Amino acid sequence: MALPRISLKARALRYLSAREHSRLELARKLTRHVQEGDDLNQLLDWLVTQKFLSDSRFAESLVNRRSARYGSSRILSELQSHGLDDETVSTLRVSLLEDENERAFQVWEKKFGAAATSHEERAKQMRFLQQRGFSNSAIQFVIKRARLTSSA
């Protein structure tokens, strides 16, 4: 006996109950499940009007999940890849840049905990932060602060 087909609406609500999604991301996930007679855009519009789907809520959720581990440039790049409008991204950019130095130091401290004693080790620490998407100014801040805290 075959299992009953899950409706597109039920599938969308199941995805949204697990975590926030952007409209573009949810559309990508649901596209492969569209059957004849389903109208994906109409469903997405309904989800937005019923406040089940919100790009701004998704953006805030993504920033909250990623900010403890990644730098501003990586988070902003991910936001743009989800098709969010420029206004939402620029608003979040300001808040991310405000505390980037402190977030970078916390990530560095969790990984390394002590200032580099050689040029190679310092380069390794800097590459690590750069790969995490932190700006050069934030990386320089971390290296200087690490030197100050280890010499004190």
C-alpha cells in the first residue's frame, strides 16, 4: 500500500517548523515536489501573508546562528546568496560591523587562547580568522590584543 502524498503546503509548513527559511531557499526545496495543479508562487505568497515565512526573520535567525563563529563578510555573503533584498542586508551589515572585533577575539580565543610566539604561528592564526570571514582590521585588532594580554 502506497503512502499518501504529502501536500506542498504541508511540506512547506514542515520545513518552516524546523527553522526559518528565506523565500528563495524554500522555493528551491519545494520545486522538486510540485505536482500538476500546484501553484508554488501562490503558496509562498500565502505563507508570507500568514507570517509563516519572513525574509527579515530568516536574516536575523541566520545572523544569530552564525555570528558566534563567522565574520561579517562571510555572513553577509551567505545572506546575499539567499536572495535577500539590499535593504535587509545593509541593515544587518551595520550591526555586524559594530561588534566584529569582539566576535573575532572570542573566536580566536576559543581556538588558540594564547598569542603567537613565531611568525608562522601568527600567520596561521591570521589565516584562520580570514577564512572565517573576519575583516583585516578585526584580525589586526585580535593580534594586537592577544599580544597585550599575554605580556600583561
